[in-house]
Amino acid sequence: MAQLNLLSLDEFVRAESIALYAAAHNETDTGLILATAFKAGKRVLYPAVCGHQMVFRYVERIDELKQGAFGLLEPCSSGIGHQADEADLIVVPGVAFDRSGHRIGYGKGFYDRFLQHPGRKAHLVGLCHDFQLIEGGILADSHDIPMDIIVTDLRIIRISHTEPEK
């Protein structure tokens, strides 16, 4: 189970603040991650779409999520918006991922714009079913932000982002 694999990561164990998503469109569920994070006393953020941007808001209970933009569950619109530099671990959904950490999202660019925050230090984890892992590469644009780790139900892939020596 992908959620159990994610929970086994040192990055999850050490994180004080994590950003999750409410699963939709056959994405990997995050309910067990949420319950474990709450039990461990971690702060949990969920995305909310505000116009053409995405912010994250802290939640203390799952019932704080209401149907929002695109029919997705998101935190109440009255909360304070937080940026990518405020989380230690950000769990990112996608339609597909490759072994280089690139992803195909739903085409709106919300996550890529959010993750471009200059102060972001969070580990980025692509969470998906193993069948969503593409063995070939995904064509990435310069603004696409690659994941640090891909977690599926069958494996954990750590991605090195170092430039090859010339």
C-alpha cells in the first residue's frame, strides 16, 4: 500500500508540517497518512484554489474540508493561506510520474506554480499507484518541478537531482 510506504519514510517521520491532498480522479488516497500525522502531532496543510493560484491551509479535522474548486475537497476559504516554504514534506498527486521525478498533472499548473516558491525546502513526494509510474520519460518544461521521491504501492524511488559532471 502506497500510504504505508510513505509513512515509512524518514522524511515523513521527521516532518513537523506536511502538505497533503484530498484524493480525486482515482488518485492514491491519503486518509491513513492524515490520521497518522494527526496522531503524531504534526501540522497538516491542504490545498485550496484561489483564482489562478493555490495556497495551503492548516486543518485540524477532516470535516474542515468542503467541496471547492473543480469539485475537490479543500479547507474553508476563511483560513490563512500558507506557502510552500512552510511545509517540511509536500505530498503531490498526479496522473503519472516517471523515474526522474517528473509528473503529469491535470494541466492547470497549480502545483508547479506553488512549488516554485524560492524559500521551499520541503521534500516533494509523488504518491501514486504503481501502474501510474511510466518507465519512459515524461517531457518536462523548464517550469515543471520534479519530485524528490516517488512512492507507489510496490516501491519507493529516490531521485537524485544532481547535474552530471562534464
